[in-house]
Amino acid sequence: MGGRAVLALRVVIALALIGSLFVQVVMMPLVWLDLDDAPIGFRVAVVAIGVLGVLCLQVIAVCIWRLLTFVRRGTVFSHASFRYVDIVIASIGVGAGLIFAVAVVARFANRAAPGDEVAPGVVGLICGAALVAAGVALVVYVLRALLAQAVALDSEAKQLQSELDEVI
């Protein structure tokens, strides 16, 4: 990966982190205030899901930033990379669970707030989005397996190069 691509991705990640902090610090309190007519359980659930969802995205961004550092140094094919990839997989999985939690909250909001019913199709679409997010976690898990193979091959290549250097 070229230096410009790494720099561009870091700029995007930095902007996303700044925006996510704005969402957590400014927007979530405004959502809380906007839901003043809603039952307290609904308010807490919506704001908690929002804050935790943004936190998952922040964790993923920081892990990708760290992996980009490995790429820049040429050490991405190391065992240290697995820690960050595992955290990304877990964060995506938690995010999928939070998306499903939105569907659950929407489903029970139908009974709590007359006139603000959520259509069953919308709840189904949200469940579908949770399934897609879980699928993304599985794709990253498969990519982790490819990283494991690359690390093993890199290690073997270094060992063979070392043996060849001894012979020469």
C-alpha cells in the first residue's frame, strides 16, 4: 500500500473520529432532550445504543490506524496484527448486536408510544442490517485466516532465507 493511500486513509479516519466525538458529546445529549416525552426506558436504550454504536466505530478506527502503522513499517505480517484484527471482529460483532437492539427497541416502542408506531417492515429491515453487519464480521474473520497464512508463509520464508544465507 502506497504512502499516499495510507495518508489519505488516516485523514479519513481522523475526520471520522472527530465527527464521532461530536456525535457522542453534542448529538446524543440532544437526542436525550428530544425524547423527553418518551418513557425513560426507551430514552436510555436509544441513547445507550447510539453511544455504544459510535464507540464501536471509534474502536475500529483506532485499530485500523494501528494496522496502518504496521503497513507503513512493513510489519503487518506479524503476530501483533492479530490483536487488532480480533478487536475489529469483536467490535463489528457488538455493532451487529446493537443494530439488532435497535430493532428490539423499535418493536417495543410500538406499544409504548401510540401514534409513533414503527412499521413491521422497518423492524425487519433493521434486523436485515444486523445480519449484514454480522456477515461483515465473518468476512473480516476469513481475512484474519488469510493473515494467519501470510504470517506463517512470511515466517517460513525468513527461516529459509536464513538457512540459505548460512549455506552461502
